[in-house]
Amino acid sequence: MALDTTETGENLCEFHAVEAHPSRPQRKAIPAGQLLINGKWINAEAGETMDVMDPTTEASITHVQKGSAADTQKAIDAAYTAFEDGPWGRMRHEDRAKILFRMADLMDERAEDFAIREAMDMGMPYTDFRTIIMPHCSGLFRFFAGQAMAHMDGSYRTSYEDNIRILTRREPLGVVGAITPWNFPLALTASKIAPGLAAGNCVIHKPASDTPLTALALAQVALDAGVPEGVYNLITGPGGAVGDALVRSKKVDKIAFTGSTSVGMGLIRNGADTIKHQTMELGGKSPNIIFADANMEAALQAAFWGIFWNKGEVCVAGSRILVEQSIYDEFVEKFSAMAKAAVLGDPLDPKTQLGPIATRAEYDKILKYIESGKQDAKLMAGGGAPKIGGKGLFIEATVFATNSNDIKISREEIFGPVVPVIPFKDEDEAIRLANDTDYGLASGIQTSNLGKALRLADRIKAGTVWLNTWHKYHPNAPFGGYKASGYGREQGAEALENYTQYKTVWANLG
């Protein structure tokens, strides 16, 4: 996905595969969701269900099955058997790639359904999803389909024995448990499922309980594309029961997780007993450094979309804006005016810039952070929680001015449309403030001096550095964090390293 933060503020997409619907889309009835185990849609063993809420209307959309540890074990057994006895891991790379290409095509064909589902259960603006998220997700499957075909083994001669050959193989790990969050349900699922399948693994997907609707649609795509039974399994249910069963099972070889640092740490500890392969994409408190020599209008746009895109419910949001002292007052004034003018509304309305907060729990948490900010900093814009038509979990784009990187809103991940703006004197102070965080997921530098930008990019401790832009992603660009933001990489050819293991065969040719 790519967000072009131009001076016009227009959201552009590098793929241009699908255009947004010309008229306003409408909410629709969503069928109740089941569990997908061993190629079949079934109900949970206990017969329990969970409601899925629309944060715009605060009404129930549908219900899904409440999977348990027992249901998860069924999925684990199915995936394990499919890997040990089934064709997927042994399939010719070209044949596996064909199925992944077919999945990508079906995703694009069903883009309207995916977009409405994500707007309804997460509050993602429909237009952003269609023009940015959907092409990125289908692009991930196409990219890793290509990687599957390029999945080559090696053969080497030793330097000391002519009759000895060294054969190297990259083999799939086995069963992969993918645990995904609520803020980018489809994108963060595709970033795990696509490389996992491309490498020849069998997968069990546990989506966030609050936002499972696109996960259900993607699982159906997998079935329709011809993914064999047991290779792709889906368990909806509470994270404690389902996630714990996945991470503790000896039959699960890897956990791919995106979520909070605290939950990730628990998964790492619990996976130690079975020596789990794990990749962790965790929290962030990303600095956006704005120098006086930056193009002011472009920097304002980069800062606005950097924090307020998807309501700030983004792990790489530019959630600390660091501004050079000489332009600090001007920037804060202009940025605050932009925040005050931001359009809140129904995510299905093309005019909406900020939809509702995804869940009631997140909504309540963000409001507490705003109250904390009012005690420690100067509120420059927003801070309110208006209702639209008397309903909805909306929070205004909120800006605080502060001199401190040590107050709560500057230190902790808020995961909402709230940002402190902090001044700095020179390059060294900018880097000190940027790195003065437990996190290291993303960062940005806005300056007209490319040499300075590249020099400072070397000093920032973060997995991604955006120069004169924000929110740029692509399937071939690896993504991941430093420090408490996790380890391992998603996207890019590098991601396959996390879903394969090497075997070395020594052959005496006599």
C-alpha cells in the first residue's frame, strides 16, 4: 500500500489496480461466520458465538463462532496432517504459485465485499481501503507467488574434494499460527498468510475478535482458489484461548504475530517451551522530524496523514512530531488548523477522512490519554468525542503542544488520533529525541537537504525511515522493527527467511 502525502492531501495508490466505487456504497447484511477447519466450514464445538459490532452505528453486524482451545486443536491436527501427508509442501513451486495468483485475482474480483466488510467492522474509510489496502493485499499474494517460483535450492563443490557436493535446501517450517490485530485486518493477515503459503507451510489464522469479517472472506477465497484441505484454517475466538493453544502446541512450528508489545512478550515466553520460530511486529511511537528547510506544505501533509490516517490506529503512525524551534510556532498553528478541519464521519462516505475508533475499549483508552494530555500539555486542536447522528465511536483529530518528550502522551503508544508536537534545537537533539523511546518501528525526516536526511537516517534506530513522505509500503520492501517494536521482517523476499529453514546435504559422488 502507499499513501502519497502530497500538497493536495490526496490519497494516491501506486498500484492503480482497482478504482473506488463512483457512488457511495451501502451497508449490507453479512452472513454469520463459521470456523474453517480441514477445508470445511463448521460451528464451534461448544456452540457459542460472538457479536461483531459496527463502530459507526454501534449496532451488531453479525455473529461469528467463538472458537475454543478444543476447536483450535482440531485445526492444529488438520494442519499438521496436511503438512505431513498432504501435497502442499511437496507441490511443484509453479503449481503452488498458480493457486496464490488465483487467490490474488479472486481478491480483486471481490474487492467491493472486502471494502464494505472492513468499513463496517473496523471503521476504515472505504475509499482508502479500495484504493490503497486492497491492491496492496492482492499484490502481496502476487509477489509471494513469484517468490515461490524463484524458490531455488543450491549445489556447491567443496574446495578440497572434487567428489563431494554440498546441496542446500530451503524447506517449509510446517504449521504456522498467524495471529493478527484489529487495526488493519486484511493487510496484516495477507502479510503473513501469503509468504507462509508460498513457502509451503500450512497455516492457522486467528483474527482479532472485533474485526473478523475480512478474514472470513479471505478464507473463502483460499477455498475457491483450490488451496487443499487442511492447508488454510481459520479460528475465530478469544485470543487467550485460541492464541495460547497455538503457541503452546508442539505441532505448531511458528507464530507470526502483530499486536501490542505486552502481548507479544507473553507469546515469546510461552513459545519458549517448544522452541517456536516467531516473528513479532509490535508497538511503536514513531518520530516525525521536521526541519526548518522542509517544504512547509508538504511537511504538514506528511504529518497530518502520518498520524491521522486510519484514525491513528496504525502501528507506524507518526505519533511524535518533532519540529525545529525556528518554525515551531508556525507549524503548530497551521497543523492545528488542519486537524480542526479534518472530516469525521461514516467510513462509507467518500468525504470522510477519519472514521470511528474500531472498538469501545480503544475509544475509552484514547479518551483517557487525551485527559492526561490536558494535564501535561497545551491542547491546540480536538480533544472531543462527537456523535454523528447520535451514534458512533468518533474522536476528533487531537494536537498537543509540549516541550517534553517525557510526559505520558509522548512516551506511550496511544493508537489513536492524538499527537504531541515537540520542539528541537539542532540535528543532535532531534536524533536524541527520536531515539528516546522503547520502540523502533518507523520514523520520518522532512527536509530539503537530502544529504542531511540520509545522514540522520543512519542514526535513527527504526526499521523504516520515510524521507519527505509517510505511509509508503510495497510487497517487495521488508518491514519490521527495532527494540520493543519486535523482530523478524514481513514483506519482501526477506520474509521467506522467517517461513523456511535450511537443510544441508553432503553427497559423496564416489
